[in-house]
Amino acid sequence: MERNNIKADIIKLKENVIDFNSNYNFFQKSLSDILQNSIGKVFLLPVGGIPNINTPLLMASILMFREKVEQFYVDEKHSNCLPVPFSKKLLKEIENESVKTALNKYFFATITEISTDKFIKMIADHAYNRLNFNLVQAKIAADDMIQEFPDENLRFLSETITDLRNSFTEKIKEIFFTAVIKINQKQYIDALLRLYSFTD
């Protein structure tokens, strides 16, 4: 359909209109086809119809287009549309839960990929390099973080790396703690190699 030089694709939902799961799958497939094209922004106004259609459309849109979605609602009293921050809050909650899950498993590299928080990404990068004994990179990451977020409480990260590089006792402690982490990750060969270094 085209009107006033604006082209619109109409998606018709014809079957199982009251089935939430069916509707979600339908919108997911339809939006996936649209996603093949370059999408800048997605403006969403889920009004009219029934909740079993509007909610699947909202959820599929947010999960498909993510930060590109801008949701609105109609303020009938003032006859205009107002933005709703729901999509941003939902995505942030999903991100936070993903970061917590990765943190509980010590998957620091994953955190640097999924987090949008610069501080979290930087401290995860430091932790990743420290866990893998890339002490030069860990020191650089710590110093960069201190530069970006001036806080005296963060200086211990850089100082700890200096201690690790200069103190045999601190290295032994680090090997032990990282071996425990590798055991928790079920990376037993890596853990055994570290424990061998610990006992050697």
C-alpha cells in the first residue's frame, strides 16, 4: 500500500488470532522477513485489537529489533502519542540477568560482549586477562579503567597486578584461586595444569 509517497506493508493475521504462542511465532516470522532490509528505527504503537495480538507483537518486535524499537501510547486526552520506555527497561533487565549468569560462571569474555555498560565491560576485560595470566593486558585494562573512571578504590586493581608480577607468594595464591575457578567452570585439564604449577 502506498499513500502520500509513504509505502506500507500490511501484514494480515488470519488464523488462531486468540492463541498467544501462535501469534508470537507469526510476528517473529513476519518481522524476520522485514529484518532482511536495513532498518533504522522501529516505531511501535500496539493499540486496538486484543492483548493476545498486541503483546506478542510488542515482545517479538523488542526481541527482534532490540534497541531500535521505540514504543508509544496514545494520550487520548491531549490527542497525541507519547513514548514508553518499556522496551529499554526490558532489554536492560535481560542484559543484567545475562551478565549475572555469565559472572556466576566466570565467563568474563562473554560479559564484555553482552554488556552495554562501559565500566562493566572494562572490569570484565581486566578479570578475563587476569584469569588467563595475561598480566600485561590486565595491567593495561586496570590503568585504562582508572583513567576512565577516576576512583581511588580502583587503584588496588593495578597495584594487585604489580604485586603479582613481583611477588612469588602472590603468584602462588593467584594460581590456586584461578584453578578453583576453572574447576567451577568444569575446565578440569586447565585446572590440573594450574594445580601442577601450584605444587611444582
